[in-house]
Amino acid sequence: MSEQSDPELPPLPYDYDALEPHISEQVLTWHHDTHHQGYVNGLDSAEKTLAENRESGDFGSSGSAMRSVTHNGCGHYLHTLFWNNMSPNGGGEPSGDLRERIEDDFGTYEGWKGEFEAAASSAGGWALLVYDPVAKQLRNVVVDKHDQGALWGAHPVLALDVWEHSYYYDYGPDRGSFIDAFFEVVDWEHATEQYEKSVDHFE
């Protein structure tokens, strides 16, 4: 049986205060060190429970552990993408291949952005731009919690966390201002890399 390494919390790719004034140092500290760490811990605990149950042959707690893997695993993976989707040198609009594909699949960049903002405004968790390898196109999806509403096989390109812990300290109930702030720090180079990896793999 292969050894499975324990999940680890990756460090932020920038300093905790690097995204100010758009996202505060306090929010990034809480969000990364407490919330993201919690998903890593939850994933690790659930995987250990499943391994112990396989060894003992007692699967009474395996159903809830598998649900915990999905919830915490998606939380871990999406947060890792979210941190890398932002940069202190971000902002502006996409260019190159990603810009062309957005315009092909959504008509205009503005059409894509308006739809993405609508996803972020209505989500109970995440707004995602994903590459759908079945339809071979980009899509915006609304994901509640971390794992409800995802599209099977789709590869996330851009992730925006709209759980209240992402913005309430900085913006109170004004989620719209937080969504606007996200676009001031979007790292379009990283999003383009995610898109190109998906396309290279499937097209």
C-alpha cells in the first residue's frame, strides 16, 4: 500500500500586507492561518479516519469522513488557487490567449465580468471561472460551500472566495465592494497559466 503524505498549508505567495488597501493584513492573516489551516487539518483528519477504518474493517464513520474529504479538500485546493490568483502587482484585464478565449466564449470581456460578478454576488462560497473539457469552453460557475455546484471534470482558472470571512472585517456586508477590490489585485498571468495548462491537457 502506498504511503500518503499529509496535506500541508502552503505559504502565501506574498506578504500578509501586500494586498492592502484592497484586502487587509488582518484578513489575510485570519483567512490563511486560521481558515485555510482548518481545511488542511480537516482533510488530514478525514484521510486518517478512512485509513484506520480500512485497516480495522469498521466503516461506520467512513461516510462522514468521505464527506469531510470532499468539503475540506475542495476548501484547501480552492484557497490555494485563490491566493495565487492575486498579486500586489495585479489588476487590469487579461490579455493574450485567455483574453481571446473569454471573448470567444462570452462575447466580450465585459460580458464575462458581469456574469462572474453575478456568480460572486449569489454564491454561498465561491465564484469560479473554469475550463470545461467536455464542452471545450470556459464557464462561470457558482459553488456553494466548497463543493456544491461544481462541474465534473472542469478545471478552475480563477477563484474568488466570497465566504463572509473573506471580506466582512474590511467591508462589512458590502460584498460588492469586496468583489470590486478583488479585480484590483487579480493576477491575470497566473490565471492564464491555469487556462493554458487545462487547454494543453485536453485540446
